[in-house]
Amino acid sequence: MNDPKCYMNRKLLPEYLGLAEKYRLRIVHLARQTDENAVIHPDLHRRHPTADTGELKTVNFLIKLEKPQ
């Protein structure tokens, strides 16, 4: 999985939520799977100081965004 030819999306849920807010997109649907045993690296807390711990422990999510009308 570390092959440079294999694209892996490494953005976290708080980053997507921030982008949705920045571009004024409405969240139509958000489903997420969390892992309560996930260890959050201190760097992630520094990068996302206002993020909910549950958002940082999200291991899989599906988000549907919509442009405002």
C-alpha cells in the first residue's frame, strides 16, 4: 500500500468538514464508522485542535455534499 503509484487518500474527516464549510457545501448525508480503540497521534490533535475526538477516531466515512441553491 505504500507504493507511490497507489493513491491513498489520507485526509481526515475534520478536513473534509472544514472544506465543506469553506466552500459553503451542505452536508446531505454523513455516515461514519469509528474505532474507539484507535490511538490518536498528538500531531493530529495539534493539527485539528477543535475537532471532536469521535471525528479523529473515524476510520471510514461516506459524505454526500450538495451545492446550495
